[in-house]
Amino acid sequence: MSMDEKDLTKLAREQSEDIQIPDSLQPEQIEHLLESRGKKKKKQYYGKLMAAAACGLLVIGVAAVGANGLGLDTGAKSDSIEYQTAAESGAVSEEKTQENQASGAAQPFEVTEIKTAENYDEVYAYIEAENKRLQEMQKNAEESYAVMDDAADTGMSGGSARTESALKESASADTAKQESGVSDYSDTNIREEGVGEADIVKTDGKRLYIVNGRQIQIVGIEQEEMEHLSTIRLDSEPESSVYEIFVKGDRLIVMYSQSEYRDQGDVSTGEYGGIYLQYAVAETFDISSPRKPKSLGKVSQSGNYNTMRVSGDYVYLFSDFYTEIYGAKSELDGYIPTVQGKRIASGDILMPMGSRATKYTIISAFSIKDPEKKVDTKAVFGSAGMCYVSRENIYICESDYGDYGIMPLAGQGGSGSAQDVARTSIRKISYKNGKLKAVGQTEVDGTLNDSFSIDEYEGNLRLVVTVTPLYSNNGIQPRLFGLTDEAESEPERKESNSLYILGEKLEELSRIEGLAEDEIVYSARFMGDTGYFVTFRQMDPLFSVDLSDPEKPEILGELKIPGFSEYLHPYGEGKLLGIGMDVDETGTTTGGVKLSMFDISDPENVTETEKCVLENTYSSDVFYDYKAALVDVEKNLIGFRVDGDTMRYVVYSYDEKDGFECIFERELSGYAWNARAMYSGSRLYLAAGNTVESYDMKTFKKIDDIVL
């Protein structure tokens, strides 16, 4: 099957299931659509467009999100600082700078302080203004759809509608090792070395801890024969959904959700109504006696669980809270989040860069030693987004697609420019010993692919983004909509990629623009003073970048090969592992999931030394969930689930002479999509569905299994 056929069929099916015109134009429905896609494979292979009517459906859907733009002026402004452009710092030639300016390249990025809310009324005003804007958006989007429908009848074709942004968090770092009595075991594949992450399966070398539906199973693995030790059932009503778990020493932290219906009607007046409140909960258990785990307390906060991080003895819980203000201003439950049953103080609500906001990213910190006491909380008000956590800072990244979708049609007073691009706002919050402090914020041109496209190193922030025009027949919205009369005559801006380096205050240190036109970033990996990233449309350029001088980054090399790598992972000295897809040179037909080994010993001359194509496969969970990968250089293990005619879990080894070799393969049932493999000592454990199997790592013969 060609890439076009597969993607368009999948996309059409998802749209028909999730969107019904015009009800789907409601913003909450669009948000749910994007959120659900964030948990699935999020890449589109960018074939040719479907019919204009279907394109119109996608354009309207994306427009309804309208994430965190710079629109209405509320009068609440912060002092701003402008810094040198890359050209002024010497990173880009004068000729290139003039070329960028002529083509409408971005001006110096603005850095501002993060303002806190003065009171709850200010928060309400933001949301009320945004709701009015969304109502106007819906009205104009329906008009736009009608025009596009008419255009489709005349055979007009549209551009590539990119529903993708930076909302997912997908990539990883080397497999982490926790402190325990047993050191020879694997743990979750993490994003940042030294920052712990939760997952659906964990081990401490002595036991496995497994999320199984709404329960957590504890399995002993010290002996060859596994033993079921205990089951943790959460004491909550209604029944909770367990997301992830984390193990540190004799503590097990369980992340789950709770919901509550709160009546807001007035019986005396005959008015009835209410609101469903969602909470993210982190409950800590004492597992020093694994047969009798004991709850030590929990922290609960408003919103849907997003992620968590652990640094030292402190846990940082992240949730996304969606506001509702259908009632009176006095009904705070709909738009002011709570932590431990108490509303977050206005001074802990961080206001957005612009004037549009409907959601919060809530961050709460507590100590593992005192798991019922919140240490600090910040509610980042805006549109919610991807969270990247370094060893010292938290970065909240929100995509901004401007005001398109609410503008009049071209020729009727549209206000857009052909040079307008999607942008990403970045808010920086430092953390230490549970304390959170707002540092600053900025907005850059382009959107992030995932959390591996952003990286902190020696105090600086490095980003690689895809810069997508808002008004283009190959961009987010066709030129027919939103452009001024003058802009209609402007040349069409092409999609491209950029590299930015920002300082400790998020001031711009340098930039490289215009990389790989008409391609998008598929994966990235920053490794000390060198960065690597893959773009794709038809061929797969692997770029290598010298970042040793933050003010003068330099592209060192560009390796072009068919296909693309979705995930990059260091694999020993001078080697970089890529997991992606094998695609022909036309960029339309896939040969299957591909393993690549790159020789990066000379960053100026990167080569693909080995590759292995898994025939009759079309995807892998590693493409969208880095925690699903088992990559251990010392043990020479590369494990992941692969999808084809059947689902399989495979483990490969790599040898410089013989290349890749499949050393383990196990077909999975249809309920085992969340499979995880890990090792302890000389045994490999595969947890899939409601079963756990153990294998000898020398022969990979099965030793034992257990049904949970």
C-alpha cells in the first residue's frame, strides 16, 4: 500500500468517526480529537492531498484549536527585552540575513517576564474573551467550509493540512538505573538523564510492578519461578483509571484519575445543573513489605493527568485543566483549579504571553518522605502543551497557530500575510527541592516535533523546529482565506526548518534558518556539543550540527538516504541508532520498519553503516512513545513492539561486522499493545496484556510465565 493511500484512509476514517459538521466545530470537540491523536501515531507521511472538501474539514478542525495566540490586548503587559539576532551575533551571513528579511523572516524574538494573575476576575475575563472569539471562529469557519465545499465541486485541490503540533511528549535518553540492592536491571527509557519518569511497568531488580487495568500487580522475580505477591486496588469512588507508576526505594507512587460531579443548580428557583470535575492523583505506597503494600497519602489536583517527574526526593505532578465558564463568575469550580481541595491562589497562576487562554498546565511538587503535603504549585494559564523537564528547569511549550480561521475571506478585508507562520511559546520555570519559580517566556517561529527537539545544555536551550506558513496551499490554511488583498500577490512561503539557541533568560543567542525546504522534522537528538536531526518528505536527510559555540552554530554534514528515522538513540561511542521507516525515493511506498546504525565518529561525514528492514510492518510503538523502547548498549539489546499483519515484540542485537540480528521475537495478542520488556540479572521479562513471561538472555528460551 502506498503511503498516500494508507494515510488518507486512516485520516478519513478518524475524521468520520470523530467529527460531524457542524457540531465538531465546537472547540472542546476539536481538543478531544487532537488529544486522542496525541496518544497514537502522530506523524503523517505527507502524501498528496485528498479532495478539497476533506481538506476543508481538516483546516476548520485545526483552526478551532487556536492555541495561545497574540490577539486581544487586556492591558496587562510586562517589560520586554530585545536581544541580538543571529545575524548580529555573526551566526548567519549578511547575505543570508538580507535574504531572510526579503522573504519575511522573523524579527528578534521577544523575551518577557511571566506575569501572575492579580485576581480571579482577571482569569475569568481572559476565558470569557476567548469563548467569544471561538464563537466568532465557529461562525466564520462554517462560512469558510461552505466556500471550500463549493470550490471542491469545481475540482479545486487544496494543500497539505498539518494537524500536528508540539503537544506530544515523545523521545528518550539512555535507560536509567535506580539505586537498590540489585544493580543489574533495566528501567524505563527516560528523556533526561537524572530525572525520573513513570511508566506502566517498573522494576527494582527484585520485583515487577505492573499496571493492570485499574489495579497494580506486584510480582516477585528473585527466583526463576515468578510469584504473584500482591494486588493494589485503589480506594476511590468512582473507579479510577491508573495511568503510570514510579518506584524509588521502598516507595511506589501511583498516578491515576478521579472524577466528581458537583451540583451547581438552585433547587429553590427550579434551576438544575452541575459540572464534572476531573482530578489527577499521585498516591504513595510503602512497599517495604511487598505482600502488604500500605498507602501513605496522596496529592490531588484539578485536571487530566499529563506526566510526572522525580528529582531527588521530590515528585512533580503535571495535569491539564480545561476551563468552563457556562455559569456565573462566582462559580469558580469551572475555571479556578484546586490542589488538595484548595483553590490555587491567584499569585500562583502564571498568565499567558498573549490574551488567549482556556486551559492550565498545573504543576505541584511534594516530597516522597511526606506524600500528603504539597510543597509548591504553579498553574500555567494558556493552552496547555508539551512539557520538557531538564535537571533544573521546566519548559511549557504551546503551539500558536495565530488568528486564522476567524478572519474574513480574502478580498473582504482579510488581515493575514503570506509570511505568517505557526509559532511556539516557551515558558520557563525553575525547580529545586520542590520549589517552583517563574523565570521568563518567549515565542519562536515554528513548532516542535516532540520533546527531543528541545534540549537544555550548560544553561542554554537548543531547539529545532519546523516552520510552517499559516496561509499556503502547502501549509495550514489555503491562501484563499485570511490574506489581505496586498498579500495575495506575495510569493508563497515554503515550509522549512530552523535551529535556535536561547540563553538562560531565553534571549536569542543564534539561529540557523531555511533548512530542508518542504520537509519537516521527524526526530532529533542533542548530544553534548553536537546535535542531530532528521527531516523527511521524500528523502531522509540526517543533519549534524556543531553547537560548541552557542553564538555560532554550524551545520557540519547532511546525509541523504531513503526513508526516515522516527527515533534516535546513542548506541556507544561514535554510533547513533535510528528506528523509523524504509521508504522509497519517491516518498510514497514503505518497505517496513527500519533499523539504522549511523557512524557519527566524524560529525562532518556521517554515514549509515548498517540497516535492517522488518518486512510486512508499518509502525512501532517507539514512534510515539519513547518509554516503549528497551535500548541497552552494555547488554546489546534493542527491543520494541512492531505492528504489521500481527503485533510482535522483537529484540535485536548489533555487531559492527554482522550488523543487526533478531535474537528474540514473540507474537502478541490484540490486547497487548502496551507491551514492555526489561531485564534483571540474566533474565528478560516481557509484560504484555495480563501476562508476564521470563526468558533466559543467553538462549532466549522461555523459563516461566504468570497470568495476572
